[in-house]
Amino acid sequence: MGIKGRRKRLRARELRTDAEDAQCDARRAVGRPCGDADGDEEAVVMAGGPLRPRTDAHGLSCMKKTDFFNMQDMDYLDRIAEEHANRRTSHIRKRGREVDVDAAMAQTEELLQHHYGSEDAIQALLNRPSRAEAKEKEEGLLERRRSVGKGPRFGHPLIGIDSHVVQGLEAEGFYRMTTIQQRVVPYALQGYDLLGQAKTGSGKTLAFCVPLLHATLSLVHRRPSATYSLLLAPTKELCVQTHDVLRSICQHIPNEVAAFSVQLITGGTKVTEERRLLVAGASIVVGTPGRVHDHVQHCTHWDLGRLRFLVLDEADRMLADGFQKDLDAIVQRLPQSRQTFLFSATNSKSVRDLARLSLSRTPLFIATTGTAPSLVQTEARDGRTDAVAKAPVELPPYSSYADPLSDDEADASRESSATPHRTEGDAEPIPSTLRQFCHVTPVDKRLICLYVFVKRVARTSKAMVFCSTVASTTFHFQMMGSVGFHNEVMMLHGHMKHRQRVTAFSVFNEWKTGVLFCTDVAARGLDIPDVEWILQYDPPLDPTEYIHRIGRTARAGNVGNALLFLAPEEVGFVRYLSKFGITLEKYPMPQRLPAIQMKLEHVLQLDPIVAKSAVSAYRAHVGAYQNHLLRETFSIRRLNLAELAQSFALTSAPGVSLPKNAEEGKRQEYVKGKLRSLNRRRHEAKKYYEAQKTKLHWTPDGQFVGAVPPKF
């Protein structure tokens, strides 16, 4: 019951009380007591109907206390009657509302058809893509996918991929393999453990998805409730993207052939619901290490004993984000007879360390460069080097699969063979269609330069702006939205809720123009279509992240541009990149920047939320700057903090804690190193104790030989 209903009932009760008081006063005026009742007076209404309460010889009521309280509690009786009436008519009112909505929609549709002759005009009015535009977009996507692969067809008989998987790939526009797919898929189908490296946008996702689907089709009928493939990725967005690729291919495989499911485990839903789906049967599971570790630890009925494939996408990022403990716990629950695939755009030492922990056999290293795979030198857990990897073993070169081309493809092949060019297998890790720019600007002009860049590209193209911290991402998103770009900007970072991140990622995929402010959570593996510009507003804290950031554009042969903002004190980073063959051009920024610093500062005066974000972003930026790996190039002591505050539209620099001198900074780093060492030793001691505590603790003669719990 609403407020109006309660007020109405209260007024009715007050009116009854006033009437009873007036009647009692009238009886007293004629000399009669208020309790007497004549035969012509109204009977008392009770729950059973109109009755007169029985009285004894003294005139006292003989009714039960229960009946008396029910009669007096008019509020209770009124509430019961109203609930009963609502219960009887609620479905009628609901049906009436639905009818009204349907009638309004029909009337709106009739008016639109009357004023606009075609369906496309109506969709344009509602700001929706027309059928022709949607069909054209889908055909363009399929055409781009057809033009990416230059290798053999997926259905080549010597490769041996299942025909139903090939049909699903061709229905999605994947006809031919890229270099990494051509080299990985045959070895994966032969049962090897693989460590793959390829540049961004080269097709690594299909390189491990195709073997998984091929094997799952032949295994799922044995036990439908078991999990046969487990894919781990460091970010939720990358998991969603991989899940969508698998689902899009599986939808073309009929259920009569194999009825299996692909389950996404990244959070955002109830844990009990995810566990119910895992127990019911999920043939392929895609998730983040933290969430999967939670289910592995607590979902005892999840069948992992038949697992055949473990895939770690962006493996080096998992180690950098601190997923090592989760990965160790997951790997311990998996069978040793599995195949393990590790993929990354960079081949760092941490990836090889992860290979030692996650690969049960000697893995093969496959890259787009070179002519043959190589064995990965791994170390056993006791520190001894694998004897197989010690010996210099030369493996046979990659197989070439001759494939008859169509007439158009044959002409294109003859034209390309007539002119000498570098093959993709020997290509550099950065696409040749990517132009890289650099702009050196004073620290206090960074925000104005960002405004000029956003104004130039926001309404004409699609861009991504990378910031070093979550606070910096939030502030610049709010600031650009406050100065007129609220419909053209969006943000994405790791502190957003799961549903917000997935929604932002899917919406930005649909945008044709706009700017996405993001952290490095969007720097790995994401395939966002039509991104023309990448702006690294804050230099990456890890130099290897530079390659991953610019890999979001110029994908699959498309043209892209990358821009890096640097301060005059940070120009040494350009020389550092030149050591890796990266050449940067000068960006054509206007000579005279608009005088909008006062307007930007005025935004903070008008909006306290943006002002608070500016202070948080400034402090977070200073803290991240101190932890940069290139301390000689990015030194916080060479920056003018007052000018840095102006780049956050602040009139004065907020207080931050900085080491007084180099010795204090070294002392702080020494303390941090000691703490990390203690934490690592504590983790190793606990792990050793957990492994030893199940062994025999006492010998027959009474001597203790068991493991003693570690003391901290």
C-alpha cells in the first residue's frame, strides 16, 4: 500500500472515531450511558458478520479477547481486505498495462509509417543502422577476414582439421591461415606442447581455438559433463573476446554432430550459478585465473580429470599482474597428460619460467620468424637443466602446404611474386602499415595538447588514449566530457564493475568514431575494429607495453597511427626505442595552442567531483612515475611538480611524499626488496610444508621425520 492509501485509511478511521465520540456525547446529554444499545441501533460489525456482543448480568462484554482485539484492530482488517482486492486484480492491471504499451507501440509504428515511407528512414530516425548498412557491415567484416590469411586453407586435407570446424570457420569468413596459424595448428594436432610468439593482430586466437574445437568434437560424446579445454586470459575483456570467437564458430556446428557448450567464467554473475553450469557440463571454459582458481578450489564436483588442453593467452601479462599463485594452484589440479599452449606477443624470460611450471613435456617454441621450431630450454624444479634441451637438436623446418588457388587469388599471387618483398614469417613485430609519431611538449601543456588531439579525432575517427593509472584515466575522461566531448568519450579500467567493463567494451566496438580512455587493461589481445589512432598520453611503465599498446591499431593489414606524448626531460625514451628498430616521426601539432588553461581550471571550480579526481590523478601519476623501470630517463626529480599540477588543471601542486635524496630512495627500495624476499620465502615454506605434511611423520623406532610447520 502506498502513502496515499495509508493517509486515506487514517482519515476514515478519524472520521469514525469522531462520529462515535459525538454519539457518546449525545447519549450522555440525555442521561444514558455510552455502552447501552437499543434494538434499532446499528449492530457491531465483526469478522463473522453483523452481530451484537453478548453481555453478562453486570453489562460487561462476554466476547473472547481474540474477537475483541480483531474487532478493535480495524487497521488489520482494512489491510487484509485491500491485499485481497489487490491480489484479485493485480494480473488484470498488469495485462492492461501491457495492452496499453502494445497499443502505444502500434500507434507509434503507424505514425512513423505514415510520415516516413521506407524502413531505412525509420531506422535512421531512431538512430539505428538500417538493414542495408548492417548487411554491408557484415559483408565488410567477412571480406576483411578473407583477405587476412595468405596461407593454406583450413580445410587442407594434409592438415586434417574436422570438416564441421572448417564449415564454421568459413561461415565466419576465415578461409585461409595466417603464418602463426599455419605453423601452430599442425604441431598442436600432433600433440606437442607449444610456446607461441607472434605480433599483435596476427591471428593467435584462432591458432589455439581451432585445435581445441577439433579435439572437443571427438571427445564430448564420451562424457558430456566433463571439461576438456581450459583457456586463461589476464583480463575480462580478452576472455569475452575469445569466448565470442568460440561461440560464433560453434553456432554453425549442428547439435547432432556434437552438443557441447562454451562457458565464460570472469565474475559479474552469482558464484552458485557459475558452479551449477560447470557441474552440469562445460566442454570449453574461458576465464581469468583468479575466478577459475576459486572454482577449482571450492567446486569439488567440477570434472577436470579429463582435461586435454590448457591455454594461457598473454602469458607474460599474467606473471606481471601477479597471477603466479593462482596459476600454480590451477595447474596442480590438472592431469599431467594434457597439452599446454602459451601465447604472447613478446618472448620474455618470465614466459619461459612459466613454461617450466606449466608445461609437462619439453615444449616447442614457434614464432613467425625463422624457418623451423626450436625446443624451449626449461629447468626442472630442482634447478637441473633438462637434458633433452641441453643437446643441440635441430628440428625439421615448417611444412608447406601447397593449395590450389582460385583465379583471383592466383592473379594476386603472381603479382606479389613478381615484386620482391619480405614474407610475413620474417616480418618485424610491428606492422608495416603502422605510422608512429612522437610529440614533445612541456609538462604544463600536456592537457591542452590532449584537448587538441581529442578535438581533431573524436568526431572523425576512432582512437584509444592510454593512461598510466586508473585515477588518471578517470580524471581525463571526466575532463574531456566536461569540455564538450561527453558524447564522444568513454573509459575502461580494471576498477570498473564487470558489467560496466563488458558494456563499455561492446559499445566501443560498435562506435564508428570516438575516444576510449583506458589503462593497460586494454593493451593486450583486444581486437577492437576500426581503431585508427593510439595515443600514449602517459609513457608505459614497462617498455615492452609499448608494443602491446600500439598493437590495438593496424591489425589484420589495416592502416593505423600511433602517437606518443613526451616531456623534454623524457626524450631519452626515443633513443631507447631506436635500439629495437622503432623510428618515430614528428607529429604535426599546431604551433599556437588554444588558450584554454583558465577554462580547464574553471571546470574544477564548478564541479567538485572532477576537482577531487584531479588531485587523486596527480598523486597517482607521481607515484607511478617513481616506479618506472627506466629510472634514468623517467626521474621524478627532473620534473617541475608545479607545472605537472597544471597538466591536471590544478592551480597548485598537492602534497606528495617523495624521498629526500637518492640515498633515502635507495633505502626505500632496499626495504621493499627485503619485504618481497620475505613474502617469497614465506610462500615457498608454506608450499613445501603442504607438500611434505602428508608423508610419514614417525619411524617405527619412534624418531620424528615429518615436516615441521613454518614459523613466521
